Amino acid sequence: MSPSSEVEVVLPAALHARPAAEAVRAASTFTADVEVCLGDRCAGARSALRLMSLGAPAGATVTVRATGDDAHLAALAVAEVLRTAE
């Protein structure tokens, strides 16, 4: 079974183009599969369009989930990008 990791983040800004692109860049540096979930809707963190389609507003709590060899680091990296997004 692959390692997995999960981190919750409160978004300081809506998940618009800039933070979505930054999250994609962060996720792309890892081999783990990373997704961002808002409630029961999830989007792969390697697609800015899918992330933006979540429609996550400022103040929303999202969950970053990752599976794979570097899952913990990948989840933390994407969560950090989202945590500091403007």
C-alpha cells in the first residue's frame, strides 16, 4: 500500500488562477498523486482548471490529499501554497 497524507487548509483567498497555478507547480515537483477537496468534490492538483472548478471561496477549508512515495512532502507543499495564497 502506498503512503498517504492529508492536510486541512483554510484558504485566505479564493482559489483563483494564480494560487491554482502555484499549487500545480508545487504538485508537479513530486511523484505523489495530489488532490484538493472541498466537501465531497475533489480535483487533481496537477490541473489549474480543475482546481478552479472547485469554486473554493476565501475562508473555505479544503483538504489536500496525496498518495505515493513522497505523499507527505507533496501534501505539505501544496497546502503551504494554498495557505499563503493571495
